[in-house]
Amino acid sequence: MDSQRHVAVLAFPFGSHATPTMSLTRLLASSAPHVTFSFFSTATSNAALANTLSASVTPNLTLYDVSDGIPDGHVPSPTNPEEKIGLFMKSAYANFKSAMAAAAGGARVDCIISDSFLPFSADLAREMRATWVSLWTSALCSLSAHVHTDLLRENYNALSDDVPLECAPGLSHLRFRDLPEGVVSGDLDSPFARLACKVGREIHRADLIALNTCDGLEPEPALFGLRARLKRCLPIGHLNLLPGLPPEPDNEGCLLWLDRHEPEKVVYVSFGSIMSPPARELDTLALGLERSGRAFLWSMKEGERAKLPEGFVERTKGRGLMVGWAPQRAVLAHRAVGVFVNHCGWNSVMESLGGGVPMIGRPCLGDHRMNGRIVTHVWRVGVVFEEGFESEEEVVRALEVVLTDGEEMRGRARALKMVCARAVGEGGSSADNVGRLSDLVCGRL
């Protein structure tokens, strides 16, 4: 059934969503050389992915650009990521549909694999009479929050922030305050809140829901609760930890620099591409790092470095390395890295576990608080600043907790590393589930 099949992959081009989507696409394409795979995202997103694709892209996989929806001459606000998302989603249905019609010489689309944040894929798949696979790229608990949004709203009031989420299946390890903005609090009518709510209401229409997690990693009730509401949920991740992924470029010599340091002594700092802590907090973090005397590797775009304290880069040049981009998976796998300071995005959290590295987190938006709560209260592999970096002393103390007194924390992180490695390795649960997904995508089921 592989022959002449055409699979369209629709990426959500914001944050780090497209990266695991591409990882899955490459894996499926390489295992089914007679199937045509067309990957759709914005030009900006595809260009960023191209940096890691190198020459190892399989010949049956082609990238296609779709419009970002931004009108000519309009400059979106750099401080409001929801504006770009809103503009993109406004015309996404039509843009993806026309792009798919023109791809692969106009070949019929037999299967659509799409990020769950593109819920209109349900209608596209029905219109094209194609199988629909919805890919959830974050943690199980965040999907549960969107699936159970109506229930959570019914049980929420202004005094509920610290109340455990016992009203929703599989979420009792979290609190109302950990939920993403727009689920029960904040602007429930914002473009992203409406989108997330629609995701929760449409995802049940998928023929299969591929989950970017692995068995044995998250609390079991979370998966049981989802399977009670949805057709088929298949853990296939974590996709950024799959074996055989090509090495990321190290153009700024991060790994050579790390080679000069002792094991588990270096602080690695990197925040998300959409939003990082405000300048005041970055200032506090930098001064705390400086006061700690610790060696650090900080991945930060050069244009953002004006937010750091004056003279910080020069004063710490002997023990700190500032780079515009770092090969994160390889950095976190390096023996010298002892802690990862990040925004608690799911990819960052999972890549940290993939290296067996404990974390210091500063959640910024979306599912970050949920992930941070799992890091501290479920896995107990890190310290999270829920209210942000408020003082240099707190930063120094957190570094000491992890790097000096954190042997048990590191042990738990290493144990979770093994859970992930077994899942994605040969014969592992995620590897077997990817095989099942491939059978569905390629029409063997």
C-alpha cells in the first residue's frame, strides 16, 4: 500500500512546535521510501528547520512554504506573540488547502499529519477523504487541560488558584494556577484562548492522536484520562530524543569550550524563541550567575544582549561563553553540563531529561507552569522560580542547591534519562508505537 501514497504534514510554525513535527516526518519518510511526504510551514519556520536538515533529507520529503498571514507592510508587535498567531490562523485553512493542492504535482492527499494546534485539519481531512493524525507536541497534562476546559471552568472561582485539579481526570498533581492562560483565567476570548479551546473540542475527530511523550514518564492517570475521552492515543516520543537524528551544527564552538570543563560544573542557559523573562529578571539572573562564580554557557541572540547588565559579558568572559545559538541536544548530553536554566518549554524539559541534567526553570507562558510543576513535584529534578528571578541571592542559592547539594536530584534525572532512552530505543514502547503509526500513515492498516 506504500506505493504512490501522499502524506501531507502541517506544522504549527510558532515556538518549537515545528522541530518535533519535522523529526517525526523524517523518521516516517526514511522508513517508507515509496511514500511521498510534503511538509508545510511558513518560510521563516522552514528556513530555521533547514539549518538542521543538512544533506540527509530523504528524497521523498519536500518542504513547502505557506503564507504567515501577515499583510504586506504590517509589522507585528515584538512583545505580543499572539498577534502573529492570530494573523496566521485567520487564513491558515485556505493557505494550507491551496498549498496541498499544488504539492507533489497535485497528487491526492491520502493522510494528513498535523500539529494539534491546527484543529481545522479535521475538516480538511474530511473534505479530502484522508486519514487524520493529530500530533500533540507537549505534555499529556496540557492536552488534558484543553480537552477538559469546560469542566475546569465550571469548577473555577477566584479563590481556586492553589486548589489541586482533582475535578479533571489525571490532573490532580497540578493546581489551577498552573493552567495555561485562557483556560480558566485571563482573557478567555483572546485569539490563542479560542484556538486552544477549539483544539480540545475538535481533537476527538482524529483517527489517531500521536503524543510527544513516552510510557512511564508522566503520571499514569493523565494518559488513562485522555484515553477515556479520545479514540486512539499513542505515545511516540520524545521526538527530539529519537535515535538517528542528525547532529546540530556547532558553529560557535560550544562543545569544544565545554570539553575544557570538569563534569557537571557548567550552567547552561537558554530560553524560548517566543518569549524570555523580562529585562529586569535577565539582569538579576546575570548578576546572580556572576556572583556565583560558576562557569556558564548562555545561548542568546546578539540583539537581546542589551538586556543584560552593562559590562556583564566582558567581566565574565573568562568563565562564560555567550553564543547566538547552541546545539542544545549535544550540549545537554555533554558531561560538563550540571544544570539547565530554561523556560520550562516541553522540548527543553525533555531534552534536559535526555541528557540526565537537572533544571532551574522560569516559566513564561502557556504550558510552562504545568511543565515546571512536573519538574519540581512529580519528577523532583529541579528548582522553579514561579514568580520570576527576584534577587541575585535566590539565583545563587538555586545554583548551589542543584550543583552542590543536588546529587539525589541528578540521580533522579539520570533515571528518567534511562526511561526515555529505553522508550525510543529498539524494541522500546515509543519505537514500537512509531511503527504502528507508520503502518497507519502508509495505508498498511
